[in-house]
Amino acid sequence: MEIDMEWEDQLKLKVRYWVRQGLKTLDEIVPQCDGASPIEVERILKKVKREDLSDVSKSLEYRNKFFYNLPASNPKHYQWWYTLASQEDFVGRLLSTHDKLRVLCIGTPTIASVLSSNEVPTVLLDIDADIIELYNRTYSNKGKGVRYDVFKGLPSEHHKKFNISVIDPPWYLEYFKAFLSRAISGTKNGGLVYCSIPQILTRPGIAAERQSIIEELTNCGHEVLCIEKSSFKYIVPEFEDVSFKEKKLSLSNQPWRASDLLIIKVRGDKLLVNSEEKSPLIHSFSRASSQSIFRVFLQEENIKTSVGPRRAIGFKESISRRDKKEEVNVWTSKKDGFQFEDYSISKEILSSWASGKSKSETVEQLKSSQNEIRNIVEKHDELLELWSRHADGDVRRSDKHIKEISERSHSQWATKPSAREYGSKSDGFRIEYQRDRDRVIWSSGFRKLADKTQLFPLGEDENLRQRLAHSIEVMQLATTISNSFGLDKDLVEAGALAHDVGHTPFGHAGENALDRLFVHLGVTCGFNHYEHGVDVVRYLEGSYQNNAYEIHHGLNLTAEVCDCILKHTYCHSAEGSGHHDVWKKSKHKDYLKCSGFSHLEGQAVRAADKISYLLSDIEDGIRLGAVKHEDLMFCRLFNRSPIDFRMRKGESLYMKFIEQRGAIIKLLMEDVILESSKRISSLSSINEVRNANDYCIYHSPEIMADTNEIWEKIQVRLLHNDPRVITANLKASKIITELVILFTLFPEYIDERFRIEHERLRASVYMKHYELDCPKVTIPTSFTVFLPLNFMIGFNEKKLKDIPIYNLVIAKDYVASFSDNKCNRLHRELLTN
């Protein structure tokens, strides 16, 4: 069969576009291919899948850097913006139907921004200087923005240079003619012009205006291909919302306005007849921090009022330019209009306000030119609310100011933040580690720590320690240590709150069960909660996978916070979970880079972690009767001053411990701070911290020996061997292992939302790490005795062999994300009942 190559190229373009958008299967792609046969789509899909599309990344610049930062709309420039969905759908259509695009956008900045984010060569022409400045700042290497008055001729460098033009004229005849003429001038013969036009009931007479435009285009020799209904929707600008409220109209701000799409094929150079209009010079003013919220506009002409500056009648309520209203020469994005007799002094006042000067500074600056300047400035503030409402004042601190204050409190030993993995723009009121801390606090992994075991099963006593409380205790202790050395408090808080986010249900028992299972199945990297904690914050948290501002795996934390998580290690047996052992098997080396000790903030978190769990283990052991008074007295630490465990007759050991807990913390913290001070003082610079001979923040040898003694005599001998702990550990190992095997063999049991979120990791570095280690696993029959597989209809033992590693990894990640209660409940529902 002979193939039409133009048709083939069009279909390939469309299939490639949808694959890049994340569609994978034939079922998903066929409906998007404009009626092409599934047989042909499958043939093209196979070709496209052989192409390397790995370098194509989804840019969100058009959202987070441009659309959400658009200046407040100018009502006299008719600035209605397309909705995000309309922008994305239209650009998707261009990308899937046109190859080698070069696009001219006139008055369509949102379309220009999405095109530039997709690496399409684009020129934006727009009357608004603030929009052009934002576009050029955002797309300095991808597009070009030029301030342009459409009633002037098109600059010669843009004549017939584009195969596509996209325009959105204000909906009045003279604007349509001007915009269409400029688009025709810029578009090559045979190229297309896409023009938004009002729907036929927009206002009386609009249908006739539409028809006259179509007839004139045809008379000029251009081909009107079609009119598509309701192609674009518009968000409701604030100025329109204000006008509706003034008219007491009960209407939400949901998008209601739509436009049809006129598509024209350019044939020749003939333009529509239109007289050139002289546009008055308009200036815009705003404060940098609130340009997207409030702008003031000034037209360079005076209006005689005889009563001085005044509010214009009818301007705020007007919906259309046909409405009766007074002329204005100063107006705002909130649809307040005014008449000023001397625009030049208004321009000076507005410039001073926009530069950030206070009202008094403005008066001082202008007093030489005007005797009554104070009254004039006050009148401007009264009408426009420049300082009374639309100025930050002297109280607010910017993120830059916050950073300066924070850095002044730091010593030379504080760790500076590195760049984020996926980049990120400041939100204007927090600095880097503060954002990390807040992302951790709002993560699902952190929230689930409230129902994860510390040592004893949570069901034994409602007052027993869970990992959320432990993390908060670690944050308090680590912050105290860091303050003593001028370290970064925000990094310490973020690292402390996140340090245990990788813990499985049932604590170390669940962790050990997963590790043993992986090793038995041939996955040599095994499992540990240090590594998994970084997995969670880099890959598994899903809140940013389709966020308005960022699209990426995980939380996009700085490497320094991830370092705290990976390296808060401690190993009494000196093998298996020291930070060198964890690092050797880690998939995070390329991001964290340093194999040595953690930075000083990370070491403060590690030291605080050891103090917290020592105290909480003993406290819980005493509460449950596993630890007696004599057990404490046989340990040196509890005989050191200022600790006093002398018991009065009938006194509760638990209450005595609570009473003495402050003294124990004081002793341990003073020792850490004193010993660490000696160790840090021996260093010549912060660069020596990572490769020092030992931890720079830790206990003295004497107290270290005391804590090791408590570990052996109380934590291991009494607590870890307590029948309740052993029983809980046995139960935990059984539940965790059985659920992971069940979900590996039958992924259908995994929650659909989790599966969809996790699916995005299939082609990531995360999965490649496991695939290089062990691409397939075989589950021994002996591991499945808890399942009646031999009695299942259609079950074949081959199902236990050559299982893709992905099935095991998603099962592991699913189970590791559970709280203790959810783990117990699912095991009971799926395997017990």
C-alpha cells in the first residue's frame, strides 16, 4: 500500500505529541488521532517509541513564572486572559498538528508563554510594557517580546516571517481590522491566522460585524477555513467582577465568557481597510511585590474639573465602552477611575509610590516643585489608596531581608543551601530551609508518623511514644545544640522533622523484615529506613506531581535536608547500618555527592535523635514495668550529678523518672555541647567537617561509654527482649512480609491512586537503581505458604518466577507507607478474615 507521506507525518506528529504528554497505550492514543485507523496508529506508535524522547521535559514556566505573575489587568486595554485549560489545549493542538512552528502572537501573551515553554520560536507583540518586561525576563533565551501599538504598521523585521499567527483583539471592529492586518503582514503565504472572535449573542449587532469581517477577508483574497465554536474560555478579571458587584449582580467568578475561533489561511499581502488611530500614551505603576494584584494607569492628558481631583462618574459600573461614563486620565486595575487636572504631578507621585517610597518621603522629594504638595499627595492617597491600602508598610520583611537577618545570626560553621534538584522560585516570604521544613510538615509521610511505633506496640498504652512526638523532641534538642554553634536553625528543624519519615510500620521490626525479604529475593541493596526516607522525599511523595507551580517527583528538598535523613545513622554492632554502609548501597549519591559525615546541622540532628530515643525507650519501659529502679542504678549515667534517683517510700518510679528527666537531658546536652565545642574548635574551616576522623558533634568518651552501657543493659537486655516487644516484632515481620508478597503477586490489590502516582517512576533513576541490581525476582514457594495458591482457579507456579522488579518495589513502597493501624487492618481484611 502506498503511504501518503504528508498524512504519515501529520499522524506521527500527533502520536509523538500524546506520547510526550504521558499517554502510553494504544487505547489512550487512538481517540486523540482524528479518526486514524487503530492499525495505522499502532504502526506509528511503535516507531515513536523507538525514538529518544527522554530529553523532553514538561516546563511549567508558563504557569509558575508567567501566568500566575501576570500584572493586574488594565480595563482600558480590554485585558481578559484565557484560562489555563484553554491555553494548554490550544498550544497542544498546534504542537500536534504543525511541524517546525514559528509563531507571532499579537495581544496573546498567555499563548506566547506556553509556546515558549515548549521551545517554540515565538515573538510577542503587546501594548502593555509590564507584560513585555515579564515575558522577556521569563523567556530571555526562548522568545522575544516587543511593546507594540497595533494601530502602527508591523515592523519590517517581522514581515512574512511566521507560519502561524495567534491574535485576540478587543471585540470592536477597528481593533479586529488592525489585528488581522498585522497578523496577515506577519504570516507567510499559506500560513494560518488563529483569531478569537466574540460569540454571536455577545451584544446586539455582533453577528453582522462578524460577517462583515469575513466578507472583507474573502474580498482581500484570504481563505476563511472555518469558525470553531467556544474554543477559548476567559478568566473573569477583577475589574469585571467589580463592575458586576456594583450592579448588584449575583455571579461567581467562574469563567463564563467564551470566544469562537476564526481560522484564516493567508493568501497574498492585501490588508483590511482601517484608519490608523493615534493611541494616547499610557503609563502603568505598581509596587514590585504586588504588580499582579494592583496597578494604577495614567494617560498623558489633563482633564479640567474646576474642583480639583475627583472620582469619575459611571466608570466603575461600566461593563462596555457603550455604557455612559465620564472620561478618566487615571484609573486602577480595580476599576476605580479619576479625573486629575495636572497629570504631570500625578505621574511624579505615582512614580514615587511605585519606587517604594513612603508618603512622607514622597512629600519631601516633591516639595520643591509644589507649595501645596502635602495636600496633593494626601488627596492622591485618599482617592487611590496608594499608601493606606496598597503599600506593604515598614513592618513586613521580604525573603531577602529574612535571609540577611538569618545569616547575620550564623557562624562560619553554618551550612548554606545548595540548588534544588528541580529548581524553584522563592515565594517571597520564606527562605530555602524554611520551605523545606514546611514541605515536610505538610507531607503525608510526616503525618503518618503519628501512628508508627517507636519501640513498644502502640496498643499497649496510649501514652507510649510514637514517631511523630519523637521527631518533635529531636527538633527541640537539635535546635538547642545548633544555637550553641551558630548553625542554621531552619536546616536543623527541617532535618529533624524529616529524619524518620522513611520508617515502616512497626518501626525497626518492619524495616528488618523488608530488608531480609529483599536480600533473600536477590535484591542486594536491601532496605533501610535511612535510604527509604530520602526515597520518600525525592520520589514517593506525590503532592508535586501535578502542582500548579512545580511538576516533579517528591518534595524537591535541598540536598542538605536529604543528607540529614540519610546520615542520622547509628550502629551498635558496627555493621550494616553505619553511614558508610548505607552510602555504599545508596541511589542518592549523585544528588548528595558527599560520602563523608553529614554537615554540622545533620550531626546535631543525629546526636539529638540518640538522646531522644534513649529517654523515650526507658520512659516507656518503666511505664510498662519492664525497667525497675535497680536496673537504672546499675548504670553509671543515673548515678551522675545532678541526677538523683533516690526513692521515697511508696513513690512511683515512673513519676520519679519524669521528675529527673530534665536533669538527665541537662547532663547529656551539656556534655554534647562541651565536647562538640572542643572538636569543632580543632577544625580550621567548615570544609574539614565532612572528612574529620569522627563526628564533630557528639558525646565525650565518658558519656558515650555510659550511653553504650544503657544500650546493652537496658535497651537490648530488658526492652528488646521483653516478651511484648518480641511478640510485636514477630507479628510485624509476618504482617509486613505477607503483605509485600501478596501485593507483588497481585498488584490489583494496591490502591489505584497509589498505583497511578507510582507509575510515573517506572522510567526514573529510582527504578533504574533496582533494575540494575536485580531486574527480575523469583519468590520461593515456601514464602507463599500463607496463601492457598494451589487451590486458586487458574493459578500457575510460573507466576512466582521472573517477576519484574517493579512489582516488588511498588509493593514495598505501598506497605512502607502504611501506618501501624492501616497495616494491621489490611492484613486482617485480606489475609486473616
